[in-house]
Amino acid sequence: MNVANKIRFFNTDSTKMITIHNYGIRIWSCDFIQKKISFNDINTGQIKRKYNCLALTDDDTSAFLGTHTGDVIEIDLVRQLYKRIGPAKGCFQMGINVISLLPNNDLLIGAGDGTIAKIATSNMSVKSTAKVMGGVTSITLTADNTHFFAGTNRATLYWCNSDTIAPELRNTCHYERINGIAFPAGYSECFATCSMNDIRIWNSLTRQELLRIEVPGLDCNCVNFMSDGKSILSGWSDGKIRAFLPQSGKLLYAINDAHNHGVTAL
């Protein structure tokens, strides 16, 4: 988890900051004249959580903390006390990785299961949700806060409206190592790459993904085009050679048991 998500200076007081760690919340005060730093640990009673991220209101009255269990905890920064926990109807799966605050004090959260949600801080109710591919790892608002970018651990980037939370895929790439690259014979405007469990066809001029061929649970070790351009050949970790149609991505044929320990070159 990004360390920057776990430390925040107060917006109105540069001598104070809040930090979170596995099961603790701490507010720090700096005395630059005496050259001393003091802290106060926040007591949350019987609620024990592992904290992943935090956001502060503009006036530094409250802090909202996203947890590993998928709920949000609010801290009263004025009295330095635990306030409440939400959302009202259950936690988000695989934890909350990132949290951001809108000008109207609604919360934007990104969860490990690919959920993007907007939560009303008035009653901790979920106002809207959307699903993206991969666990959400970052949310960055535009200057006017009307839209935001959301990034995931599956190397996808989404453009979202802050009101509707409707995600629009803007960019994507492989999220694991790239095992092979191939161009069609005599044609350079597109090329194929293969990675852990998929083959992708790219437009080399626009750098946009044109086609994705996935075989879950297997690694694609190598890829090539037939000389006539009518099929894509690929070698897989299960020892099979698979051929796919270059426009639809449908399986054309498979050669079983080509090698005992996987096909690594074509």
C-alpha cells in the first residue's frame, strides 16, 4: 500500500498531522520553538481495524479512514475521538484501498474487488456504485472535482463522472510480464503481445487495444502471426499450441500435447 495514503497534514494547521498504521491512529503535534513532537493515539474501543487510507475534511473537523475489512471509520479531529463506522449496509469486499473527499463531503472509495462507490457522510449510506476490472488502487479528482481518474492493479485506467460514478475505460495494458511481441508479415500498423493469461492486439499508431484473447489460468509464452495473416499462433504453459482468428479472437484450432512442459517458442 502506498505510504502517502497513510499520512496527512492538517489543511489549516501545518504543525499537525495524522498517521495510520496496522491497528492504530495517531495525531501528531509539532512544536517548532521547543523542537518537540508529541502525539495522541485515538482510542476506537472494541473496534479493531487495519487501516489502508485516509481523507480529511477541508476544515479539519473529521477524518475518514478506509479499512482492510471494507468499512469506513470517522474520527472527530477536534476532540480526537472515535465517532462512527459505516457504511450502513455492509462492508466492501477485499478492503478499501483508496478514499477521497468531494467538496459536498461525499466520499469516493475504491475497493479491492473493483468497486468504486460514493458514500454520503451525513448518514454513511452508499449513494452509487460501479465496477471496474481489478482492485482500485488510486483515485485522482480533476481541478473542478466533476470527474476523476481511477487506476487499478490490473493496469486499467478509467475516467469517471463524480455524480454518476459511470466508469469509461481510457487506457489499459498488461499487468504482468510481457512474454512475446509479434508483427504481421509486411504490416506494421498493428502488433500482438502475450502475457500471463492473455494475448492482446494493438494499433501501433494510436497505441489502443484492438482485441483481447484470454485463456484463464494459463500463461501464454509466445505469439506469432501466420504469413497469410489469417490466424494468430500462440504457445501456452499447458503444452498446447492454439490458433485464433485475428478479428474475432475465436479459437480456430488447438494442437494438444505439443510439449510436455509448455510451448515457449514458435
